[in-house]
Amino acid sequence: MSTPVELPPVKLPKRNLPPITVHYAIVTDAHPGALPCVLELFALRNITPDLVKVRKYSKSCYHDGNMSIDIHVTGLSPEEQDIIRHKLDAQISVQNVREEILHINKRTKLAS
């Protein structure tokens, strides 16, 4: 019986890709604790978003309505993107999370 040979780890060449910007479009219930809970997910990972934009939408005078939260973050690894996305989905007040990748070279402006 032969002895297994241990091969050295393969080092892939580093590609000089520009850092990407991730845009999280989040819809939450419009209550005072929703925004701090969402932003805390980034703060706990020592991440400062590049952009945070919040807008409250009223459904009726009897309900608080919804809030849309747009967050741009540059330089996240794919693993960090997945973790943040799953943590956002798990928030009680969050109704919907959409994630899209934006390249930093392209300047984007959210509609006012």
C-alpha cells in the first residue's frame, strides 16, 4: 500500500481588480428601532457604509408604513456580502432585501 503524498498548497496569482461597491436596498417596517438595527449589523463588523439613504412611506393614518433603506459599501469580500445579506434577511422588521454589485469606477446617483 502506498503512502499518500502531501502536495503544497496552490497559490493563485493575485488579480488587481478594483474594489466593488455593494448596494443593499432594504424595505423595513417604519418604526424607530428599524434603522439602528440595520446599521448595527455593519457597526458590529467595523464597517462604515459609504452611503445611507432612508425614506419613510406612509400607508395610512393607522399604520406606520414602510421605510426604504439604501446602503452602499465598498470593499466587502463575497463572504462578508453573504453574511450581511443573511443577517439583514433575519431581522424581524425587514420585509425585503435586494443586493446588487456596483463597480466603484461607475458613479451612481440614487434618485432623490
